[in-house]
Amino acid sequence: MKPRVIQGINIQWPWSELLVSGKKTVETRSYPLPARLIDTELAIIETPGPNGKRAAGITKARIIGTITFTRSYKYKTKTHWRSEYEKHLVSPDDSLFGYRQEKEKYGWVVGMVEKLDNPAPAPSKRGIIFAKACKVGGRQI
């Protein structure tokens, strides 16, 4: 596959790996998917987070694949969020990413995921707003 330059999104390990493996089909965020990013290919910038360095040997951010999201929706209740555990795979006890009444929670529905054969370097500017020049290429899974 010919390398291309696209926008990126930071996703912490282990959720990054769960997405590229196809096990996680909904990404959860505290904001809705921006309309301009619906069905737009994004580079998955895997960040180590609090456990990635120790558990997976991830020492710095890297691009591990690409993803598109088809839509997003708001979780109106904790019951709704919990009922979709098999889609988002975030533990109800997760202190960083679990559902909290005082903070809105959205589900971003995964459309397509592509895993790179080899991780690529992450750009110095990262995140959905700033990572605009991610170089990717790989194989479809």
C-alpha cells in the first residue's frame, strides 16, 4: 500500500490494540465525533498511557494503524454505557475513562480499521486537533 499523509488521533494502550484487533468496536470520548471527521481516515497514534510502558513495552507514541468512525452518539445513562461494555471494553471501575454522571460520554462507532505491518513514528504534534501530518501505509486486516 502506498504511504499517505493523514490526520491522527491519540488512543492509549490497551484501547489502541483492542481497536486494531477488531475487538473494540466503539471508542468512548467526552465529546461527540466532529462532523468533519465522519468517515474520514485517521491515523491511530498509540500512546503508552499509565500501563503501556510496563505491560506492553511501549516507550513512546507511535502510529499503529488507521481508523474511520461512522457516527457518534451520547450515552444518556450509566446503564446504557454499561450495556455496551462488549463494544467499548472500558471497565466500569476505570477511574480515567469510566462513566461519570458529571461528565458527558459519547460512543464513536468504528467503521474501518487497518493495522500497519510495522509501527510508524508519531508526529511531534499529536492529538485530533494538532496531528495533521501522519505518514501511514500498511495492510488491511
